[in-house]
Amino acid sequence: MKKRTPATLFLLLLCSIFAMGCEDSEIVIMKAKSKASEVGHAAGTYVKLQEAYFSETEKIGTGEEIGYIAPESKIFQYDASQKGILTAILLEDLGVSNKCPKGSIWTIKTSIKDKYSIQINAEISGPNPKACEALTPNFKKLQSL
């Protein structure tokens, strides 16, 4: 178990005494990362299906055309109705002090690179994309080099 600093212990003691509903920031971050990890899995599935669809048709498709079924979620709202684009809009604040705010958007854009491959661009937008990226560090790894 990680050793806690006296300041952290004091804060936890105050929270428990006054029942302020405080949580250890490490726990909050772990919970936020766990919730946010969903978008990486959803995007990875989308990319694999786009690649398979392209290898069969030499086209980029909508979510419906490629057979993508977005997960049912209370954390993200997914949209794959446009050809080659998957968006995931965050429905709740995540992280300590809401550093990754509700409304932040994770986007996968696919386009035809050449006759044999597709280009994948992964981006996170919103008021604080760096904080959201810290919660989903593997998301941008889906991007083509």
C-alpha cells in the first residue's frame, strides 16, 4: 500500500469527521480512468470494423454499414452515423475537480490513405483535452502513423 503524507491523512481525517464526502484524489482518478476506459474499447472495435470493411469494399462506411454497434452507456454518447467518423461525447464530469468536463469529445476519423489502407486520426476536444487524454492515454495510439 502506498504511504500517505501527513497532509493527505489530515485531509482524510477532516473529511471523515465532518462527513464532507471527500475522497482520496488517487481513488477519484482511478475511478475516472476506469469509466473513461470504455471509450478506448469502443473506438478500437470501430477501427477494426472499418479496416475489415475497407479490405472488402475499398470504401469507408457508416457505423451501420460496417456492423458497428455502439455500447449502451451512461458515461458516453456515441455516434457513428457519418461515414468514417465515430464521436463519443462525455456525459458526466470525470477526474479530480472535474478536470475532464462533461461535453468533452473523443473522435475517430477514418479516411482512405491509398488503395490498400486507411488513415486513422484520433483526437480529443473540449475545454481541457490534456486532462481527458490523461484518463485515456491509449486512445491516441489508435491513430495511424
